[in-house]
Amino acid sequence: MTKATECRNFVIAGHSGSGKSTLCELMLVKGGVIPRAGSIDAGTTVSDFMAEEQERRSSIYSTCLNCTWKGNRFFFVDTPGYGEFIGQYAAAGNRGGVAVSEEKEEGKECRKS
């Protein structure tokens, strides 16, 4: 059983195309949950499993994910980036801290809020 002090809860947030689902895939790989990262273009990501999301190549629903890394248990939510789905982010944002994925001219960046 995991102790409360070893649990981390957070939401991955950012605009559409900023790499939220890709970040989640890499976290699952590092945590040993999946053997390799899926691809948004191929429709093989863990978090975008609905047919509608795979067709659009974009998250529509928030997805709860978890993994263990360095003795800590991470519970995190991959949220949609489009404004039409702000309700998904609002519901997920009430569950923990927020990690923001941003895309800048130099490349992608992640910061904690």
C-alpha cells in the first residue's frame, strides 16, 4: 500500500498541440506502465483511446493515469486543450496541482503551477 506522503496528484494542462498527451505517454514509459510511447498521429496513445479522439487526433475527454517512479505514486490527468472542453479541465483541476505544458518558439516546456 502506498503512503499518502508518497502520492502526487496533478493535472497536465495546456493549449491544444502543446504536448500534454505526449508528456503523459513518456511518464507512463518511464514508470514502466507501457513498453513504448504511443503516437497521436497513429491513434495509439493511452489517454486518447476513444474513436472520436483518434479521428480528431486530439483529446476530447480528460483521462486519469498513474504510474510509480522513484518510490512515489503519481496520479495525473491528461486534459483536452481546446476551449470547447474547458469543463473537462475545470473538473480535473479540482483534484490536485497543475503541470502546464507550453509550446514556445524554442520548443516545448513544462512548468508547475
